[in-house]
Amino acid sequence: MKEKSIKQYFIGESAICWSFDEAISPAGSARVLRIHRALKNLQRETKLDVLDVVPSYNSVAVYFNPVSSDIQQIQDHVQAVIDDDERT
């Protein structure tokens, strides 16, 4: 399922949110949950240095330590997961 645009924005200094759609839909929610699961798996495998990954109906927020986390690495990992999901 291709989305028209994905909005990425910071929530304060310790979280980044990826919003996939303005509307709430079952398909959009299913996509968010797939991405959430993939990011949690990366977190468990210690490949993603984050504190928490929090889904909503149409977005995923990734919380991190702003002092010790590599923000660019987090963004790259999340984008890779999103890209993988778009290919399926």
C-alpha cells in the first residue's frame, strides 16, 4: 500500500513521529502496526537505540535519548522499515 506522503516531525527534543495519513482507516492502522512490530524487533535486537516505539492510528512515534542516541541512524533505520513495508 503506497501512501501519498509521509510527514516526519520532532515531538520535543526526544521523539520523532512519522505520520502516514491524515485519515484514520483500517488499512492505515494495519500499516502502522506492521511498522511498529518491525521497529520493536529492531529494538530488541539492539540495532535501534531507542527508548520506546509508540503507535497510534495513523502514525508511529520513536522516543530516544537526545544525549546518547544517533538521531540520523534512527531516522535511517525507520526509513528502511517504511521502505520495506512499501515494497510488500
